[in-house]
Amino acid sequence: MPYYIYRITPVGPIGPMRQLSKITQFDSFKEASVEAKRLRREIDLTTGETVKTIFADNELQAEDLLNQVREGEPLTGDDW
């Protein structure tokens, strides 16, 4: 499975809507990681924009995974 690199731009002031723009893909994590780090340094990202690497079967699955809202890490005392 390939590693995809996406530029993620928030759309509008409210809600989890985001625009996903595929930049490139790699067969190995090391290459993808190096490129993502380079892009984060060199691209002029606006507020809220990010560059992310995702491991997926195809672009459709990658975009689905990137659009899923993830819950935050549990904090001490959350089990009460």
C-alpha cells in the first residue's frame, strides 16, 4: 500500500469541512516522511492548513481516513 501526502485546508469558519489536495505518493514510509517534512518547512501554509501523510489502499480510502473525526487522547480522570 502506498503512502499519500495531502495538503489539508479548512473550509469555512464552522465545522469539520476540509479541502483535501493530494500532493504526491510514495511506496516507502521513509521517502514519504522526508518529503512531508520538507513540504511543511517550504510551503507557505495558511492558518489551519496542514500537510499529512496517510497509509491507505488507494486515494479514496486515504481521503476517507483523513475526513474521519478522531477523538482526543483520554486525559487523567476521564474514567469518572
